[in-house]
Amino acid sequence: MKQTAIEWLIKEFNLESYQATCDFAKAMEKSQIMNAHRDASLEAGFEHSADDWANDYWNNNYKNK
């Protein structure tokens, strides 16, 4: 599984004690990653499945983090 930039920062700087902030940052990053993947799918002409592909991309690459 891949590690997001936020997850790396949390681990690198030992920020686990700031749980609420970490959870918020992770949620924002997840949204950005999924939006980027969905936008790329839409630009490629896959309107009918862009949201599903964004969810699949997140689940396949980052979900278990």
C-alpha cells in the first residue's frame, strides 16, 4: 500500500498525539486524491464511472492506512 504525504508527515514528526488534526488532514488529503482521480476520469470521457473509479483507486492504494 502507498503512504499519503499526510501519513508520512504524521509518522516522520511523531504527530499521533494530535489525533483530531491528523484525522482532519487525512480526510482533506483523501478528498483531494479522489477529486484528482475523478477529474482525470472525466477528462478521459469516463463520466458514467468516474466516482466508482475514484473510490476504487483510493481503496486499492490507500484504504488500509
